[in-house]
Amino acid sequence: AVTGLNPRFRFYRYEPGQQFKRHLDGRVRLDSGEVSRVTLMFYLNEECDGGETVFSNWGFPMGKSFEEEIRVSPATGSALFFTHECWHEGAPVRAGVKYVLRTDVLYAGEPEPKHPSA
């Protein structure tokens, strides 16, 4: 069950030429036993060229995949949710500055296995 948001919000600023290469977001475990499973990103502006969040066919949770990459462009006030098991990257900013606020959705206890054993 969802219990809330990670109280630790991260503020990111990307200038021209900066990017966040392909990665997985790590889980957060609080002393209370809550565990993060989902990333929550808020785009704070759109006055930049580039800087899309890109999901590509690098391997998706539970064996799912897709043919083409998915590119999410920054739009002021929009939010993006995705599980920590999704490979993604922040594409290079070509002009302007990109601002993002990021945190995690917390759940009670450890996540359930993705593939039940037979």
C-alpha cells in the first residue's frame, strides 16, 4: 500500500551540454520500513531545447518492451511517474536550462517479486 512521498526532494538544474546518462533509479528504505518503488519527477520549466526524459528498449520490467523510444519533453507543471525498474536517461540540454524536482513514492514493506516462482 502507498504510504506517502519520500521527504527528501531533489532539485536538479541542467545547463547546455549536461545530461543524465542511462540509469535505473535506486530504492530508498526509510527507518520506518517504508520502501520506494516509483519515481516522481516534476518538470518546473520548458524554456530549454532538449533535456527530454528518454525511455528506450533497454529492457523493461516484467519482460515488456516497446519498438520505439519514448521521449517526454519538459513542460512546466507536468509530472512523470515510472517504476524504479525502468531504464531511462535525461537527454542533453542543447540550449536554455532545465529544472526538475524529483522524489519517490513510498510503500509499506518490500516490493512483491516481479516474476512469481512456478
